[in-house]
Amino acid sequence: MGDVQEAYRPPSEPIPSARASHRRLRCLKRPTRLAAILLLLVSVGPVTLVQTDSWQLLKVGAAEAGGLEDPPVIGPGKAMSLEPGTPLTLHMRDGSVLKGRYLGRTLLDSALYAKRFEEYARSSSYVPFALGETLRVSLRDDREWTAPFAGYAELTLLLRNLDGSQNLRIPFEFAREIHRANGDPVEPRALAKAFHARKLPSAEAIALEELLPVGSEEERWASALRVAVEDIKSVNAKTPGGVPVAGIVILSVVATVAVIALIAHNTKPEPTGCDSGLPPGTFARAHLTTRPFDRSRGCYVGDPLAVADPWPGSTESGPATALADPAMAHVLVR
């Protein structure tokens, strides 16, 4: 009869041995989980690191997600200004690793970007513009430009320069109205939101040169490797004092400013057998930012609107006017 009772036991009621086993398993998991969480909070805060010969990124919460649902402001001292000549180790999203010296910010080659844009256009549900499409853009300083669309940069619209030189940059927040070739309007705020959500392909790149570069600056730029910023998962760098740091690359809407949002702190951890060996306080020699950085705008908190590039020559709408009021043409400082 005992076998019959077990055979007709309701499916939702586990047999006694299974119930006891599950209870013991939960009792073991709960303290283990709490201990792990407490250890993370005490040692490194909201990120997870492994300390070996250099810091290695395992997880970056809000920064890796790139969403605006999380606080978008990087506090003072939580980022390092990226200076030309800084040795970098780039950990790419495809698993590869690149090493070299940071030369500066640049844009991807137009032919390479066109291929990336084509792949995006085939797979994305949000394609507000087509490459080469003529756009009419009204700016906040009353200028109006009409030119072919050349892509996206950091929170920025790229228009093809009429003289064939470098593309012109129009920050989303400095555009008042954008109209497609057929007259349909596209809201600049919608573009900014889509860019933060990684729904728009960025042409932003950093130039990486050899660790021991030779030649003139022009020759070094010509031979430098252009690495798409959106392909970089994390970065390891050396501060001027030789201290290894790690984080993610954050770009400003201003084309000359880049920072590394840090995921390491200057407090020396307790010895664990994997000690980095850094003396206390050496991290302070890094060029840390002294102002909070607003990722939603791509600038330091309190900075005025980033101004669009001056137009060299004339447009279909008439001669280009002078650059916006000098009070607005603010250049970001570290």
C-alpha cells in the first residue's frame, strides 16, 4: 500500500526526501550568496574586478549597459583624461586584444563605415536616414545647412563637406530641426535617445600607434590603426605615474576630448595572494577629472551647448554665417 500512496501523490507535493533535500540546498545557497554580495560591496563597490598583474574588467554595471535608466553622470575623480602617448591595451568585443599608444580621436574610413552602416540598415528597425541622403538642418544659432548625410559620431550628426575634406559635425543638441530629403522631420532628441541605446552606428574611432612610434606626426597618423570605439569592450592603461588602471572609453561630443571611466580605486586592497603591489596613493598621480561628466550630453556638467562646425563656403540655402556667439563656442577643459 505504501507504493500505491506514493504513486498517487499529487504532482505538486514532492516526496519527503526530495523536500528535505531542497530545503538543505536553499539553506546552503542563501548564506553563500549573501557572503558573495557582501564581499563585492566591501572590496570594489558596484563592479567586479580580478587583481592580477593588471586590473581586468569582468563586469561594468551601468557603463557597460550604456542605458539612460542608470545614473548617467560620472563623478569627479572617477575618470582619467586620455592623453596622446598613453599606452593602452584594448579588449575588443570579439575577444581580440590590441596594444599600442593612444594618438588621438578620429573617424573610421568612409568605405569601412559604409559597410557597417549597410549591415545596420539591413537589421535595424530604426533607420531615420540613408547614407548620402540630402538633409536640411536648422541650427540653434539660426544657421541652416543642406548637405548629404555622412553618418553619426558621438551624439553628433555628420554631414559631408562640400569641398571633400573632413565631415562636418553637428551635435544633436545644437540642431533645432532636421528634415529629410522628402521633407519629413526627425527629432534631434529621438536621435540622441537612439544613440544612447546603441541603435545608431557610430563612426567614432581612436587612433592607435606603435608602442615605440617613429616618424613625423603626419606619418604616425597615416600609419595609425583606427579602432571603432563601439567595438571596444574595455581598456587597460598606464597613468603617467606608471599605475595600471582599467575602465571603458567615454567620448565627449567635442571631438578632441576622451576619458577612461575608471573601475579601479586608489585604495590598496587587503592582501589576497593576488596583490597588485601598488604603493598607497600612487593612483593620485593620474590625470583624474575634477568635474562630473554628463554621459547623456557627452560633456562636463554645466558646459554650454556644443557648437556645430563652421561651414566652409556656401550651401544650397545661401552663404554660411559665422560661427555661433563666442560665448557658446566653449572648449571643454579637463
